[in-house]
Amino acid sequence: MSYENAMRAAGADVLNFKQFGSYQGEWYAIVRYNDETGWVSGSYGSCSGCDAFEAEFGDHYCDQVWDSELLEYRDRTELELKDYNFKLASFGKVYLDGLMTQDQAEQAASANLDWDYEAAEILAFVREHTIGAAQ
């Protein structure tokens, strides 16, 4: 999966990105988008059926596509690649609306500290990679 690539395709400069194997599988990123720097986060689900990226794009990405006539993967045509890149950018843009401040990201990262075994690692990542240092 590539939430990071989707945000890049939407025009964001992804300054730092990390995935965590928490309850729902989470990721956090510092991005620069439309002259703003802030945090974004999302979850990729606890299984492939719950992953928004895989639901949208399948489990094989970008340069190849499954050809049901050949019964194998083949390189995308120029038109298919253009369509893929448009879909990728549209998907990534959804995550870029409403960037979080450092305080908001820390608050979100600490929301499940009492029960999520990964929450402490997520919070440490957010605190270690501050918005001010990323600029």
C-alpha cells in the first residue's frame, strides 16, 4: 500500500512518514501542502479487506495491471497509467484536507495509550518529528 505515494501524487511534499502495526494499522506523516506544514494520519485496516488503499487500487500497484486474457500482470498502457495517476492523486488529496498542528497530532496519537500497545511508539514518533524541525 502506498498512502505516502498517494499524497505525493496529490502534490504534497511528504517530509516524514511511518506506518505502525497498531489495532487498525495506522500511519502518520508530516507533509507540506499548499504552503502549510502539518500532520496527517490514517489507518490501513487490520486486514487487506479493510484497507482503503487496497480496496481502491488492489494489491498490485502503479506500473502493472492484471490482464484476465493473458492471465498475468502486464505493463499499463499510457492511458491506463494516466488514469491510475489521476485516481492516486484524488485518493491522496482526501488525507490532505485539514492538516493537524503538532498539538493536535500529539493528542490524536495519545488517544489510545491506555489499551493500544503501539500508541506509545506512535506518540514518540510524533514528538520526535515535530513540525518546526521539518520546516
